[in-house]
Amino acid sequence: MNTDPDCRKKSWKKFFTKQAGLTSYLGTNNVLEITEKMEQKDAVAKEMLDAMAGMIAREIGAYATILNWKVDAIGITGAIARSSYITQSIQAQVAFIAPVYIFPGEFEMEGLAGGGIRALAGEEQVKTY
């Protein structure tokens, strides 16, 4: 057993970021693959997708309460936005809060780069959290 704290930290980080969650139950974290399994009558896949959609909807609701229910819109993006099963499930649970918009794909890096460019150009104030 390796007792080096850095090695153990890397091991745990790898476990929680690459081997936990959907992967631990279904061998993959690819939502489209899991949706296909569900469509082939895999009950565990359906249960996992339903659980994930429910957890996402709860988090949206939690943020809405923090904002005193003054929510202009809800955006669903990333890989899960490519699964109509997930997006429809989330929409059914949170549409009463605000309009829900689906943006399939992963645009996080483009968004970060755009923010950095605007900050460097002085068009946007840099915020420190």
C-alpha cells in the first residue's frame, strides 16, 4: 500500500472523477449510450437516468429558491442536452420555474475564452470569488 499523500490524493481524485457515478453502475458515463441501453429495456439504465434527472431538477429548484424564484430562464447544456429523455424529464419537473432552453454540446471552453478576451479588452470587469 502506497502511503504517499500525493499518490493517494491522485488515486481518490481519479476514482471520484473517472470511476464513480454512472460509470460505477453502468460501465460508462456516456448519457447517449446509457439512453440506448434504457431503450433496449435495461431497467438499471432507466433507473440511473431517472435518478440523475431528478437530482438535476432538485438542484435547479434549490438555486431558484436562492434567487427568490426570480429566474429568467433555465439552460441545459453539455452532453446530457443531447439526450431528449433527460431533457424532457428535467423540463417536466422545472418548467413551472422559468422557460427551459436546451443547448446541446459543450461550450464551456468557448465561454471561458470569450470572458477572458472581454476582460483583457477592458469590456468586462474581472470578478474575484
